[in-house]
Amino acid sequence: MAVEGGALSFSVASVVEDVLQQHGNRLRDLDLDSRKAEEAASRRYEAAGWLRKIVGVVAAKDLPAEPSEEEFRLGLRSGIILCNALNKVQPGAVPKVVESPCDAALIPDGAALSAFQYFENVRNFLVAVQEMGIPNFEASDLEQGGKSARVVNTVLALKSYSEWKQTGGNGIWKFGGNVKPSMSAKSFVRKNSEPFMNSLSRNLSMNEKSFNTLSSDLENSNKMVGKLNCFKFEFLLAPAA
């Protein structure tokens, strides 16, 4: 009987250990996702802050100091801020910037004026930064659902290039960020925008569901451990046959 009791005790301990390990792994994954989101937000704020500083707060009125992914995309979507910032760093890089008489952030996706600015300003910006050796992004990254992280990388690379020039431009400039090469800027006008499924709202919804699922699993696990312990206690106290 002592052997059977010991086996049951070992079985309960194993179950508890497995449950705790599973939830520990899930918590680590959630923590990693949270840290990645914080890092992405920090880089986005740095990029927005530099753009606002170099073109002026008034000219960058459509770009908040600490924008969300959507606000960052909408603020830069017309290409005006990007082109003006580039011209500050490299005068004449974009000879003609198509200005907008209205608020770029208020132009709905797909509007005619916004599309015209998209192909004029953004194309000119991408061509210019590519010729300067600055890693660029795809024009579709400024569309709804685009990969704003690549836009952030380009802005931070331009910031790094500007700082290099201000210190005398000695040696060879090289951006230290981890970026992946995108398509040629000169050919981006022939590439149609593709739908993206990882929008910010969906990501937030998925994160919320993950936390709710984790809470539910933890509660169920605690109940299961409690029942197993009770069963073990009653089994050990039962008189031997």
C-alpha cells in the first residue's frame, strides 16, 4: 500500500510540474511579445521625434510625437514629411515636393489626391534614399496594414546618415540597424498593394484573447491540482483492505 501511495504522489507531482512548465512557457512567450512591442514603439517614437525636429513641429503637424502604428502611417503616407526631411539632410534630393492643401491624416485610404501624392512624393523619396545607400521600404508599407517597422528603419537610417554628415562625414557611412532589403524603389510603382491581415486592432484583440485564455487555463489548472491533492489525501487515509 505504501508503494501505491508513493506512486500516486509521484504521479500528482508530475502532473503539477507539467502544468506549471506549460504555463511558464506561455508566460515567457507573452513577456517576449510585450518586450518586442515596447521596443518597436520606442523606435517609432524616436523616428517620429527626429522627423518633427528636422522639419519643424508645424510642418509635421500630422505626425504626433508618440504615434501609434496607424498614426505613424497616416502621418507619412502623403510623403510630404519624408521628402522635406530628406531635403533637410540632402538639399535638392527631391526637387519638387507635391504639397497638400488639406490635412493628410484626414484623407481616407484610396482617395485620389492621396494616391497622386503617394506616387509622386513617396516614389521620389524612395529613389533618392536608394541612391544614397540608405535602406528603404516598399510603398505599400504606408498603406493600411503595411509593415511600418520598415518605414521606421528607413527614417532611423536617414537620421543616422544626417548625424554622420554633421560630424564631418568622415569614412564610410553604414547603418547599424537590422533591416532586410526591399524591392527596387524605381520599380515600386508597378507593384500593386496587397492586402495585409496583421492590422494593429487585430493584434491587440489577439493579445487580449491570449491573456484571457491564460487566466482561464491557470484557474482550471489550480482546480485540477486541488482535486488531485484531495484525492491523494483521501486515498492515503483510507484503511487498508
